[in-house]
Amino acid sequence: MNVYYRKTVVGWWNVYPAGSGDQFVNLNPEEFAALLPQVSCRAFAGCAEISVKSARELFGEEVQSA
């Protein structure tokens, strides 16, 4: 599942499912690094792909696989 992410002013991360305008989860830096270890600590925004299992854990059961 595709997601996009944005670093907040306080250094946490908002992670959004692609195509969602207002649904997001807020993750602390350690949780974000565990979810997306390939993202640089210097990044402030981007997109990535996560597993459907991870997406369901973050966003709930309504997440559909493509």
C-alpha cells in the first residue's frame, strides 16, 4: 500500500494512506524508523510503500489491498 509522510514541527511524523485527504496517524521518530527504515533522518516529506498488514495495523481494518 502506498503512503505519504510529512515531518511535523516537533519532529514526529504524520503518515497518510495514498489518496486519503484527512486520515493519518502520528508516529514518534522511533515508530516511524521501525515502519520505514529506508527513510533518511534528514527527510521531511515523501512517499513509500508499506505492506497491507502494516497499513491495517496503522489505519484499521478498512484498508483494502490493491
